[in-house]
Amino acid sequence: MKHYLKPHEWLIVEEGFDAHHHRISESIFSLGNGRMGQRANFEETYSGDSHQGTYVAGIYYPDKTRVGWWKNGYPEYFAKVLNAPDWIGIKIKIGKHEVDLNRCKVTGFKRTLDMKKGILYRSFTATLPDGKKVVVNTQRFCSMADGEIGAIRYSITPVNFSAQATITLPVNADVVNKDSNYDEKFWNEVSQEAKAGIALVTAETKKTFFQVTTAMSYSIETAGKTVKGKVKASKKEKYADNTVTIGLKKGVETVIYKYAAVLSSENHSKKKIQDQAKKKLKNITTKGYEKLANEHISVWSDIWKKCDITIEGDSAAQQGIRFNIFQLMQTYTGDDERLNIGPKGFTGEKYGGSTYWDTEAYCLPFYLGTTNPRVARNLLVYRYKHLPKAIENARKLGFKDGAAFYPFVTMNGEECHNEWEITFEEIHRTSAMAYAMRDYIDYTGDKNYWTEHGLEVLIGIARFWAQRVNWSKDKNQYVILGVTGPNEYENNVNNNWYTNYLGAWTLRFTMQAIDFVKNNSPEKYKSLVAKLRFNENTETEQWKDISAKMYYPQDQTRGVYLQQDGFLDKELIHAKDLKPEDRPLNQKWSWDRILRSCFIKQADVLQCMYLFEDDFTLDQIKRNFDFYEPMTVHESSLSPCVHAILASKLGYNEKAYEMYLRTSRLDLDDYNNDTEDGCHITSMAGTWMSVVKGFGGMRVRDGVLQLSPFIPDQWQSYSFRLEFKNRVLKVIVSKGKTDVLLESGEPLEIVLNEKVVKL
């Protein structure tokens, strides 16, 4: 773990520049607005180690799958999240030397992310190699008020000299992905333009032919007066800039305002995209930085009113939850059903693709509780629209008759992840779509979703499970062979308990949906039967048989469910007995050693008990938690939150608090030594669940909201808001007291600490 960031309720603060932390900070201080985003790269030149990253939602490149031994069924490509044209650069040269924090002496460095305002600040004093000293202060944001614009305020003040300076303001599409093979570049130039006051580049992705137009303009002021300077406009391949020569005066601040418009062909006609970018650029330049910033801050103010969680008495815990909420809300706004929530959001490129099962299992509850129901509905509709591709994915693997296998990683519904043991063995993810549907319907009461979209998806998924099981004559039960469960430190196992349970549940849930649609919308049901060639009697009889006769491995002696067949053949060692130098295992041990060990990357059996806790007694949950948690190394970002929720339920308050801190500060403290690749955006929703479902004990049973809160000893109080069935509730928990306020909406009955209360 690293502890170089200062705890603060609303700010992320880095004081003093340490190049060893730079890539981590580039991830943590990232900005976004749902349409685009960027890592916290410096505006000025930085010749040291850095991961430059600017990203535009929905833009990707299908990089051909490269494997040593091709297997039938491999996806043709891996979807790279593309590093997009860069617009933030402000290159300053004074005499022979550039302002470059890798080559200057840097003092007074401070980087601050104000989460309340959504603005990134930075300040430092740089002494150039010839002794000239400058003070720099910067601000920048990606506007939440308009997802296609960003702005920078960059000021420079000479401390001990007056001199001429050149300021270069570029747009650069000659960029490369960190994960690029052989430094291959993925953009072709369409056009570029550079003249005094504006620079513009339109670039197009190879193969996928997305176009992005990035345009910049600027203004420069000294002592509050506009400075024109001598301007030279230049351009080269995939690049355009303006270079302005001005005089810097000792002790006088010069302010550079840089504005950017970033438009994509996902939202604009390729014929008009450049003209529309110029028009937008002109409008925002006329508005000016302060007005744009105020509009942006106003949106953040509204967001925080709806989804803030307050914690009194623990600044590290408070900072952690707000950081997670901040990253979630600037990654996905729910305005466009074509978009989803990538594992790194706008903070990095690792993993590829725009969505994983993380969205359904972890993110959906967050958006259900904090936003308008249409946002969560859009996440479900996203998967509905990908159903034809899910059927195609299954067909490539030999499934038939409309069986649907949802991808592990995707941009457009097509599988685009190329690790066999994950891509084709983690089949549990296809049922995450079904569980998300249940979650949405339970929470909103919107059973009509089954009729409009849901049942068609469920029948496809159920057909997949019916074809994926095997009948075992030896066991006289159905089994599921050759899978990987949520715990990826086990590959190609038989009868992963979580997978078997989820498959059988999906079949039962599909039949529940069939009954609802058949009884409430008979004409719709009739049309679906015809469209899907669905034989209700034959298929549902098979589903009933499978769900009734599914095999679940268990250890009768210990009274626990086994993660998979053969788990007890392993040497059962606790994670606390590992040597510190062995952690994290995935960076220190060989894969062979990991697979033979008992250590668990993330909740597996316990993941199922979290999702279906009402199916198990408290004693069953306790025995399984006590058995598996000590062997869990939590090297998946998705693991700590599940343990925090179950520990809360079991009354293991200290363990719940430990797991909460781990999930909330996973990136801030770099627990798993991988934050430099980008933040763990999807697991951040689990942090919200740790507070609301864990400490707050929030559940929805039979459409009724239930709360059973407790407060960690380290806190004085905490509060959260919930949007629930057209109401807004605020829950305030303090020592020995819980207040639940109905802030808007009709009266509502809830269950608080097992008692019915009317709000």
C-alpha cells in the first residue's frame, strides 16, 4: 500500500512531486464526463515516465487476436479502448529551455482534485537549467454540462526574470496505446487545419472507421488584458498547433485559457463534424472559462445532492467513498443506451472493451439507488440490443436454437476477449444479465420490463444453460464441466458451486417471467413464441428437470459448500500465513503455483450467498464465510465489497470495516499495486454497496424496502440517500439512533430494524 495522498473529505491532495508515483497519480486524478475523459497528464512537456491517455466513449479498435495455438471459437479480435487525440498540451519554452518537470528543479508541487467541483488543480515552482524560476498554477475540467467540451486555465509567473517565451498549443492525433503491439498506431488522418486562434485535427480509426474531430482555441491575458502576441500556425501529419510568442514580465502573471471541442462520428455526421466542432468551439470561447466552469460546477452540485454519502469522524473513509462516487458519475451518466461502464472508465486502457459482468452484478445497484430508474433501465436495454450478438457468440461455440451466450468483454455485443480460460469458461457472467433484471424489477416494481425486453433475453440465456449442462450417470444429477468461477485462481474446473447454482436459478427465473408475460400480455407472449420458435412444454419441462436435479458439491463434515469438485484436495492455508514478499500472488507467483494453491482471488461461493442470501440460513452463511474468507487474498477489486456486506450481516463489524476501507481506498492506497494502469471503476460501485447494503443493511424484499443499520466504532455518524419507487429517502445513522426521512414522494411503508414504519 502507498499512503502519499492526504486524507480530506472533498479533496484528493498530492504534495511534493515523486516521479515514482506519477503514473498512479495520473490514474487517480483522472477527469471525465460520460462522453470523454483523460488521465491527469501534465499540460506542459514532461519527458519522464508517463502514460498519456485521452479517451472518447464508444471508440475502439479490433486488434487481431494473437495466440500461439489457435482454437476454434477464439474471438477474431481484442477490442482496445483507444487512446484518442490529445488536446491538453501547453508547451512553454523560455530561451533555450522548456518547462519540463523531469528536467527542472521542482518545489512546492501540489496536485488537487476537488471532487465537489470536478476540477483538477495543480501548482508548482520550476527552476529551469539556466536558473530562471517560474510559478505555475493550473485548472482544468471536462464539462459535465456539455460532454463534448473541456477547458484549461494555465497561469505562469516569472519569479526572477523577464524574457520572451513561446507557448505552443497543439492538437495531437499521433498517439499510441500503452497496450499496442509493436507500437502500432490506430489512427489515420482525415484532415487538419491550423490558423491563428484555432487548430483542428480530424482522425479516423483503422478498421472501425470512427471519426473524432478535436478542435482547440485559446486566449492569453496579462494583468487582465488580452495579449495577442506573435502567432505561428503550423501543421503536420495528424497534428496542428498555434505557437504564440509573448513577453513574460518578472512578477506578473500571464494566464492562458485553452478550450477544446471533441466530437465523434457516433453522434455527428462525418460530413458535418468539422463545422459542428468549429461552431461549438466558437460558442465556448465566447462564453469564457469562468462561465463554463460555473455551469460544470452546477451539474456536480446537483449530482452530489442526490448521491452523496457522508461519514463523520473518519476522513479516510469519507474521502474513499466520495472518490468512488465521483469516478462512477463522471464515467457513466446514463444518457446514451449505447454506452456502458468499462472497467477502467476514462482512466486507462487495460482489459479492453466497454463492459463486463461487473456492470450487472455491481454497478446496476448503485445507479438504481442514486439516479432516475431510466439510467438502470438503459443498462438493461444495452444488453437487450446485443441479444443477436449473444446468440451469434453461442453459435460460434456450437450452441444452437437461439441459445444466447453473453460476452465476457465487448464493445458491440460480440465477444472480444482472448484468454480462453476466462472468455469461454467464465460462463456464469451470462446469468448476471438475468440477475440484473431481477434486481431492477425488485427495486422498481417494473415487471413490464419482462414483457418489453426481458423475456426474450431470458429464453436465450436459459437455452444456453440447458445445452451447457451434462447428465452424470455416476451422480444421477446434472453437472457443469470445464468452467472458471468468479475466483479466477481456479481454471477449467468441474462443478463450480456458484456457476451451478446460478445456472439452475436462471432456469427457474425464466419460467417465472414466462408466467407473468403469458398471463398479463398474452398477445405479446404469442408473438414471442412465434419469433423464437419457443416450445413451452418441451423446453420448460427440461428446465424444471435440470434445476431440480442440479449437482452442488459440498463438504458434509464442515457443513460448507465446496467451491468446486476437488477443492479439499488442496492444502488449506490461510492468507495471513503468506509471506509479505509473496503478495500480490498474481505478480509474484507462477500461474501454475497459483492454480494448485487454495488461495481465492475473489468471493466465489460467498458471491452467490451475497446475491441469494434469502436462500440460506444465517448459520450456513457464517460457516461458509468462516471457511473461505481466511483463504481469500482479495486480489480482485470486486472481492472486498462482497465480504464487507456479508460481514455486516454476520455482525463481524471489524471485518466489515476492514473490507470497506480496502474497497473504498483500493486505488487511493494502491492496495494491489496496479493503480498505475487505471482506476477500478466498476468495483467502485461495490464501495457504495458496502455502505448502503453492508452498514445500512438495505434490502428490497417483495417490493418492500428494508433497513437494518449498524455504525462502525470508528465513525460518529453516516448518511446516504436512496431513490426508491419515485421517492427520495435520506437515512442518517448515528450511535444508537437511525433517522429515515422522506424527502420527496408519496408516503411509504418500510421495514426498519424488523419493524414496519410509515414515512
